[in-house]
Amino acid sequence: MAPSLTPRQLALLEMLRACDGELSGQALHRRLRQAGVSMGLATVYRHLRSLQQQGCIRCRHLPSGEALYAPLERDVHHLTCLECGHSSELPHCPVGSVTGTDQLPAGFRPLFHTLEVYGLCAGCAAGTTSELPQAEGSDR
Ligand SMILES: [Zn+2]
Ligand SMILES: [Zn+2]
């Protein structure tokens, strides 16, 4: 499958590929502005949705509801702490084996998958980073 991308969709894809991490629609919008490209935020999101439908990018949502986008080939999953919000990466993708074609309903063509694990990080689970006693009068 050779997706047919418009120049603007290509620009968004290249911008995501050039970035090490993930970018929100807002961040992409800001970077486009800095690059001298004028594209409304709604248009950015419309192109992002289209890129997802063409299997070019993936998207995940933070507990805050914010969506982060990354190129499809970057198959990374996160463990996110609900207490402090820290995200760490899973060392490998456990989903690839599940989406092997013989395990899916006939005719279904997978484009991308997401996997998010939410919980408490080691520090928060041990209660060491929250509910610290107030240290009166000591600023560090
Ligand atoms: Zn935590
Ligand atoms: Zn994966």
C-alpha cells in the first residue's frame, strides 16, 4: 500500500519523524508556525486523522486527555504513573505477535495499535514521592 499524501500531510509526517519523542497537535501547530507554514489547528488535526487512517502515524492519549502523535514505525509503549505522571517505555512491544494476520478476523487490515499501562511507579507505590511531611522553613 502506497499512501497518497498531500504536501502538507508529508510536512507533518516529516516533522514527526524529525522529532525524537512524540508531539501533540498543538506542538506540531507551533512548529509549523515557526517553520513559516500557516495551517490552522483544526486543519492540523484533520491531517493527523487522515495520516492515521493511511497507516502513517500512531496516536496515544495521556491521562490528561492530550493526544500525542508519533510515526507508525516507532513502535514504543509506555507505562504511565497516575500519581506523578511519569512515563517510562516498555523494553519491547508485546502486541506485534497478537496482530499477526491469522489471529485477526478475516479481511481486517491492521494499521496501528496502542498499548498503555497505567499504575503507580515504584516511588509512588512506596509512598516516598507523595505525602512528604511539610518541611517548615527549609527551602532546599
Ligand atoms: Zn509516580
Ligand atoms: Zn507495539
